[in-house]
Amino acid sequence: MFNIALVPIGFGVGVISGLLGIGGGLILIPVLLATAASQYTVAQMTGLAAAQTLAAGVAATWVHFRRKNMALPLLAFIAPSAMAGAYAGGWLSARLPQTTLLALIIVVQSTNLVLFWQKKQRDHDDTPFNLDAIPKFKLCIASVGIGVLGGLFGLGGAIFLIPLLHARWQMPMNRAVGTAAGLVFVTAIAACASKLVENLILPLPGLVLAISAAAGAYLGARFSRRLPANALKIGLTGVMLWGIFQAGFALIAH
């Protein structure tokens, strides 16, 4: 079922995705819960989120790649495990009850929010940073879990990766955003493939969301460099809180 409101929704979510380097699924799903809960199941919403995330990830990744704002060796190392996890998560999303998916969104986002702010973070991106200091094996293991969560909810996984890179391992915020944008692209490919197999991506709504999100993400990514690190952190925190509130409201309604 097509809803014309998907055009501005996709564009708006895309802009935020490009600005913050995230896929946008945890923004899109709460918006759909608030505006189109009667039209789509939660599982279908995760499929639409996967389509939107892939389109936004392509646009944002291109911008960050041209700016050389990505830790490419690190991304190449974790991409295979994240994609495998994302495919498994997409398969699992078709088999979990709606209330379970909503509860998982709340738990995951609440945990992520605490982790994001519990450690001292780097506020200046001009401070020297050693990429080799990141324990790549631990990050590879974490990327499997990030992929599973991304596949479950139709996300790219950036909203989980950014707190790890920035808050835990002290990567400068703008570079963490650029690297996470690359992860969004590769994991969204696997998530979309899995959700297509499970018939969770509705063709027309998915296409409309993808096109509008790609345009918004390209615009957002171009402006992301102009935002200070603190503004990016506050924006990401707002996204997390919005997702927790809307998922909680929908869970109560169920």
C-alpha cells in the first residue's frame, strides 16, 4: 500500500542519516509507527527501513569516501562479519513477534545510549589518533552482533558502531561517522537481500523511500562536515531517545 507521505518522510530521514552517518532505520520505524501503523506490520517496516538504509548508505558513503573521511582498512576488516550478521538478522526478523521486535528496539537503544555517554569522548577531531590502537579482533566480533541487530531492524548498524569507535576507542567523531556510513552501505546490502527473500520489502513503498532517502542523505552528508562534534553527538542522542519513546508507545498500544 502506497502512502504519499513516504516521500517527505524518506527525504527527511535521509537528511538526518547523511548528517549523522547512520542508516536511519531507527528513525524511520518510529515515524512509520506514528503515521502508518495500520498499513504495515513491524516486520514490513523493518523491510522498508532496509531499503531506505541501503539508498541512504550509498549516497552518504560516496560523499565520505571522496572526503577521505573513512577508516577504510578497518571497514574492510569488519565488513564480512557484519554482512553475515545482517543477513541472519533479516532472516530472524520475519520470525519474531511484533512485540518482541519493539521490545528489542527499546532495550538495544537504551543500552546504546548509556554506552555512548559513559566514557570520556574526544571533542576535537584534530587530536592525533592511532587507528592501530583499536583491537580489530574484538571489533570484528562486535560487528557480527551489530550486523544481526541491523538486519533485525533494517538498519545499517552505524548507530551501534559510532558509540564503539568514538566513545570506547576514541576515534574522532567525524571519522567515526564516515566509517559508520561505509558500514551502513555494506550491511544494508545483506539486510535487503535477506528481507527480499522473506518478502518483507514492499516494492513501491520501498522504491519511493529509497529514492527520496538517497537525495536527502546526499544533502545531509555534504553538510555534515560543517557540524561540530558536539552537535553530531547531541543529534545522535536525540535519534536514540526518539526511537525509544516511539517504540515504547507502540509496545503499550499492542
